[in-house]
Amino acid sequence: DALPLSMSQKDWYWLPPSNPSSYGAFAGRLAARYGQGGTFWAAHPALPVVLPAGIELWNEENTSGFWGDETPSPSVYAQMAKAAYAAVKQADPSMTVILGGLAPVGGYDDVHCTGRRGSGHDAKAWNPVNYLQALYADGAGGSFDALGWHPYNFWSGATAKQMLAYNLCSAWSQMARTPVSARSLMVAHGDSSKPIWATETGVPTCITGAQYVCVTEKAQATLATDESHLWQGYSWAGGFYWYDIRDDFGGTSTTNIEAHFGAVMANNHPKPAYHALDKAWSS
């Protein structure tokens, strides 16, 4: 049946469930299937048991693009996280539960990065530090083992040094260096022992005729090396996931930024970043 116009305009792929318990039930079933002693492994005894590193709850829930084109709601997400955490731990107490990786958006109390203190959110997005602060206020502090974070910070022509430099509007700086940071909030709420996981980090490379934001392959490789080494030195660092392994959509689009984050080209030819990551993590 056709949906009413007002409903069909929603992005149903990323629309949060009307009942947070439904999300909790899904997460619990996922853990029961693929976690320690899961039904999938029991049903396939010939397969090597490769357990998930953890279960990440949603993705970039602080942006409307991953919230069904609706205004992001920390209070709704907090209820989802509570339900999911309880269900996952009931199914597999050893499973690591990671809050969905928060996207970079402006600065703390400065969502549009104007340099003037104001709101940490608008109808389209929340600054990730403000969003985490709201999650704590909504009682979600006991519903995660690790914080997911997407510390992207890039613009056309940027060097690795520039992308990692301190800036109030840098998601990399906002993990631990800004006056109010993810780490400062975690410490203030008794979560100093919980790690931050970089569930996405990286930068897109340019191709001839590129009309999207991008950097040189050399800059991408240097960023991969520098971020990896920094990450290995942080006492609070958890999982580190480079985005992306391979260029998407054939890697030929001159307008689609999503096609060029890979450390490997679409034809499987490694970019310098692939070798940089391999070297940085080989030990």
C-alpha cells in the first residue's frame, strides 16, 4: 500500500523505531546469534568462531541524515541505548556495547562554528560533545561500554598537520583537548575507564576533475600514519577503524565524496595510505 505523502517523505531507512524496546530486542537477538555461545556458531560448527569486536548502536545519530531526516533526539536515542544495552548483556554479558559513532558538527555550544557561544544544536544536527552531554542528562551513562566517535576534520587541500591541529571545531580535538570534551564529560560522570572508539576516521583523496572536498594521496597517507601513532599513545583509546578500505561506487565520480575515502582504489590498487596503515599497525 502507498504511504500517505507526509509519511512517504521520511527517510525510513534511518528512521528510529517508534518503540525503543523494538531496537533493544533487535540488538539482543544480534548478540544471541553472533556473540559468545551464539546460535549461529552452534548451527555452523565447521566454521571458525570469530566473535564481533562489539555491537555499535546506530550511526551518527546526532545528525538528521541518520535520523530519518528528522531533528536528532538525544532523549529518544538514550531510551534506545538503554533497551539495547540491557538486551545485549542479557544475551552475552561479555559483548562490548559501543554508542553509535557521533559525527563531527561544529563546536561545543557553537554548532555553526561562528566563534560565538550559542546553541550546540539546530534542527539538522548536534555537536557531538553537546549530544553526549545530553545523553548523560537523559540517564544513558550506564548503557554503554565505549563511546563511538567519528573524528573527521578535513577540507580541500589540507595537510595532515593542519587536520590534526588544535581547533575548537575539530572533532579530533573535541575527544580530549577542548575545554569541554568527550573525555572531560566521561570523567565527570565516572566513566574515565571507558574508552573512545574511532569507529570511523579518514579523509577522501582527489581524482582529476574532483568537485568534492578532498586531499592528496600523500596527505591521506600521512594522516593515516599520524592518527595511528597518536591513537596508540592515548590511554583512553579503544578500537580504531579507518574509513574506508576501498573506494566505493567504482571510485570514478567527480562529484560524490563517498566514492573516494578508500585506502585502496576501486580496482584494488593500494593507495599510499594502505601501506601507511599496514606499517603503523603491523606490530
